[in-house]
Amino acid sequence: MDPRVKEHAEIICDWSIELERDEDVVVTAPPEAHDLVVALNEEIGRRGGNVVTLYSSDEAGRAYLKAHDGEFTLPEHVLALYREADAAVHVRGDANVNEMNDVPGKLLAERSRVTKPITEERLSTNWCLTQHPTRSYAQNADMASEEYREFVYEATLRDWQEVHDSQEELREQLDEASTVRVVGDDTDVSMDVDGMHAVNSSGKNNLPSGEVFTAPVPDSVEGQVLFDKPLIHQGREMEGVYLEFEDGVVVESRAERNEEALDDLLDTDEGARRLGELGIGTNRDIDRFTYNMLFDEKMGETVHMALGRAYDDNVGEGREGNDSAVHVDMIKDVSDGRIEFDGEVVQEDGEFVWKH
């Protein structure tokens, strides 16, 4: 086994989920990530935890959804599993990243709506989403398999305490801000973040990480934004996504490619037409777009905004976060734009002003 796989498992247990003795962990992974599953089971056992490993497969999921009549009910047994869990680790690495491409978007959206309580229970645990480097993801990133493995481990096997410390200045400034404005190509969008909490994302829930994010006040978003990186949701790729907001709601939308998929996303529920997150990427070791949002949204000189659910950690006391069955991130390159907090420029042409 590649020793980096064991190091990956150690970081997950020590840093990401901070596993303690007798805690119950759910590990979900595809068969292609077998080595990481073995390493995780070894590390959880060494720490005296309890583990159940769930087999996951987009191919199996596709078969289920294609055969289903679309009248879903909540799987209570899965809900009960996450309700009792202390931690949950989800590993990406399926054999075919496009396996869900021919599943109707409305079917996927309805499934997400019905299973929303499971998502909420999982997110209430110490959870971690991570990546095992597989050939399918390497191919999707237009990289050789070994090149992709190096890319994944360079982004993942880091001193995350050091990353956390380096991002604190940005987190503090965003936490104290009342308004945020993002200006760039075909983009001028503003939002109220007063009373919301900024989070320093440094390898806890997402591994790898490297971002600072918050939640907008749901009805405060105004303006327009062109997302110049492709958006992939449930295996369906959209390009050139453009959104206009009034009173926090998407009132106009279009996409250069796969606009029907964008329409399906926006129609998931009422909350899918509002923003639940604004994130600022800081990880300059993620230096290319790989069609994997776990990595891509962390790129330096980018911002990302998510349609749908706001994370509870971002919602301040007395504030209300956006509610939805989905949370879908979209990326904007701001290497030639700017970010303002309360009218003051904090990043211009990709550089933070305090680092000049």
C-alpha cells in the first residue's frame, strides 16, 4: 500500500473528525477506494472507535434510480444510522464520474428532497468529505494517473494547523463585515452578511480544503454573476452559468451548455433559487481546474457561491439561513476582479491587500 494512503487516513482521524475512543463512525466509499477504506478501518481500530463501512457505487445508484417510479419515501434505516453516528467519512473515487448523466434531473432532485433529513443528520456529525485518487478522476482532470495521485496528495497531506493560522486574518475580516461585493467579468453582486459567522475551512469537513466562507442573509443578494468555471451537479455539466438576483432570489438564469440541468436545479425547491454560501478560495497548491468541486472551489484567486442550503455553522444567533435540499457550488475567477468588505477592497487581481 502507498504510505501516503495511511497518512491520509491518519489526518482524517486525527484532524478532520478528531476521533475519540468508543465513537461510532460511518465510512462510505466506492470499491475503487478500497486501500483508503482498509487504512481508515485500521486507524479507527487503533483509536478504539466503532466503524461500519458502506459500499457506495454510482453505477448501482444509477440502476436503482432508472428503475424507480419516482415516488420516493424516506429510508428510515439510513436516517437511524446517521442519527446514532458520531462521525461520518465519505470518500469519492467512483469508476465513472459521469455515471449519472442519463438519469433525469427531476428524479435526482426529488430524491434529494425526500432524503434531506438524512443529509441533515450526516452534517450534524463530525463529518469529512475526501478524495481517493482514481483513474476516472485523473481522466476527468485531463491528467495521467500518477500525476493525479501527486496532485491529490500534495493538496491533502499538509500541515492543516498551519493552513488554519494563515487564513485567520481573512476569517476575522469577513466575520466583522456587514456587506460583501464581488466585481468581475459580467459580475457585480452584493450581499448582506451582518450577523453571520465566517468559517476558517482548514481540512475539517472538506479534505483537502483552503477557503473561508460565510452565508448571505437570504433575501439580501442583489446583482448579477457569471460563473466562468463549469458547474457539475449530479453528474450533469453546465457551462457559462449566469444568474441575476433580486431580493435574494434568482430572477433570470441561463447557461451556455445544459441549461435544462440548471433549470432542474433551480426548481428543486424554493431555497434552490437563493444563495446559501459565499466562499473565498485560498489554496494556491490547487492550481488547475479538475472538474471536482472538492478541489476546484478551494483554488486561490476564486470565489464560489452555492445555491441552496446554508450551513448551520454560518448562521448567527437570531439570523435565518437559507433552507434547501441542495447545496451546489459555482466558481468565479476573480484574478482580474475584486472583493470588497463594507466598501473597502480586500482582494484585487487575486491578491489580498494585507499581503502586499
